[in-house]
Amino acid sequence: KAGVTQTPRYLIKTRGQQVTLSCSPISGHRSVSWYQQTPGQGLQFLFEYFSETQRNKGNFPGRFSGRQFSNSRSEMNVSTLELGDSALYLCASSPQGGTGELFFGEGSRLTVL
Amino acid sequence: AQSVSQHNHHVILSEAASLELGCNYSYGGTVNLFWYVQYPGQHLQLLLKYFSGDPLVKGIKGFEAEFIKSKFSFNLRKPSVQWSDTAEYFCAVTPPIGNAGNMLTFGGGTRLMVKP
């Protein structure tokens, strides 16, 4: 069974630009969560989507948004990029909601210059 | 708000040494508890979990963890580490409240280096 796939793996943007990251969950998994990992703040929950609906949202500004498609694939978008948005963005899927047993992808590393 | 503390940021051990990594959490109610591991160059993966029942839980690769409710702790242990256990270990908690169960709060992580 293929794992969680995230694209792109690496990207460089400049301040003020926007970025879209993509995540394909494990086949059959309906929940997709996004986490931001930085050296200073560690792993922080961004949001979770289940059956195309945002079910939970972390404490991030409105510049961070996401969506989920009918095939469970998910995208997250960050608008008006700031230097502090440089991070590893991790996507995780789970077969159903609410157990905390997550299957993580390898992440998309975003560098903002 | 809940929080998770991992007091050991870096641990260096020799092979065959015993391991104990501390994890304390603050949360006013029932929680689900997890240890995730990230091996060098690999993705984060679940090591073990505690939902309820026996407070001593066993995970993959010989790891175990003990939930001590009175101490708000969920320490990870392994009797004898191997070089292949070199990795970063993350403790995480989540309230088992309906649809919020995938909102994990992670500790800062502990980097373990095992010397051959």
C-alpha cells in the first residue's frame, strides 16, 4: 500500500508570495491533517479535513488555509508568505477520524526568502 | 490548553544500555497518549499508543511506555537499545473527544544517539 505522498518536497518562495502544497493520503483514508514543524516551535497542528470538511483548526492566522477533495486528496495554501513560515509542512492521514493514529508523509520543506 | 514536555532534548547512549525518555503533559481530562519516532531520513511514524486499560503498553521494536495518571507522565522505555534506535522521539497527547482526536499536541522531541 502506498504511503502518504506530499508534493513538492522542496520549494523556495519569497516574502509576499503564496504557496500551495499537496497531499495524497493512503488509499481508503478519509482524514487528512496538516502539521507545521519548525526548530523553534516544534510540531504544531494546522488543521484537519474529513470528508471534504474542515473538522478542526489550530491556532494559525487566516493566511493558512486548506481544502480536501472528494478523493480525499488535500491541499494547503499559505498566502502572503512571511519569513517565519519557513518550515517543514507535514501531512498525515488516518482511516477514520479521532484516534490520533496518524500516518505521516515525508513533508514539504518550504523556505521563504 | 494542553501542553507536553519532554525534558531530555538530547540523549546519547551506548548499545545495550537501557533507555528511559520522559514525557509529562498538562491537561485537565482524559487523554490519549502516543509516542512517535522519526528515524534519520524517514517520515514520522507511530511507535506506541495508550487509550485506556493496562497502563503499561508495548509498541514496536521492543519499546514500552507506562502511563502514570497521578504524575501526568507517559515515559518511554527500552531495556537494551541498539544502534538502529538512533532517531528523534516525540511524545503526543490528544483528548479523546469525538472529532478532536487527531489534533495532537506534540512535545519538543528527544534526539537519541546510540553509539555502536
